[in-house]
Amino acid sequence: MHVMPWVRQSLWLMAAASLMALAYMDLALGNEWLLASTEYGKGVNWVYVPAGLRLTFVLIMPWAGALGISLAAFVMALRDPELTMALAALNGAVTGIAPVLARQVAVTRMGLSDDLSELNWLKLIKLCVLFGLFSSTCHQAFFAWLGRDAGLFAGAIPMFVGDTLGAIVCLYLMKTALSLRSRLFL
């Protein structure tokens, strides 16, 4: 039986998006449990380690990463009794699109290549800051639209700090794990 290439590619992307969604949900729930003391307000943390997965997924596979993040954020938003299903889906879309926007700005304005070949620590830090800016701004605009207490500016700074620090911590831990793995298995 011959499977058309576009079907195989679509299945691969859906599988990748599903795995990314599961990984993101696991880390987000773990972050809620382990770092509950860093919560500034509903949906806003001073340290949010899963932000690093959002950035990583979108750097590696932009649209599959955005889809996986959106699905996970949608499912997690369903726990909020104040959100309808449509608002939970919109929350998922905001969560998934913000890192794509940051990646696109990094490609067009910072000279980041699609294959990430020249990504060094300085560009990575700049990318984390850019991502934190997009993520916090998009989320706080959504929260303000919902009429949440934090509003556009009050929650933006803690979310910016939390997403930026979380991305840096997560990416540093991944880099350290990859370095250890390469030293152990060489």
C-alpha cells in the first residue's frame, strides 16, 4: 500500500504537535505545582519554565510547535470556570501564536536563520527577551479584553519577567542536558 507523501508528512506533523502538547502540559502542571509561590496572579508567574518549551518548539518546528502549544493551552484553559470553550480556544491561539511572532521578528530583524545555525548564547538571550515581550503583551491584552484584574500593564511586567526567565532557565537546562549526554555517550 502506497501512502502519499503529503499524508505521511501530515501524520508526522500531527504526531509531533501531539507530543509537544503533552510535554508542554506536563511541564506547565509541574510548574504550577513546584513554583506555586511564584504566581503573581491568575495565569501570571514570576518564573514560568514552560515558556522555554514554547520557544523551543516554535524554533524547531514553527507551525507544529504553535499547534501543540495552542492545543495544550486550550485544554489547560478549560479548567478555568470563567472561560467559555471559545475563550479557552482563543487563549490557546494567543499562547501558540506569540512565540511564532517572536521567531518571525528574530528571523527578519535579528538575522536568525531558519536552521538556527548561528544561534549563540547572546542571540538566545535576546530571543528569550523578545519572546517574553511578545508573550506577555499578547496575553495581557487578552486578559484586559476579558476584564481580568491584572489588566494590560499591571500583569505585563511579572509575566514578561516570568516568561523570559522561564525560557532562559528551560533552554539552559536543555543545553546542559545535551552537553552531559554528549560527554557521557562519546
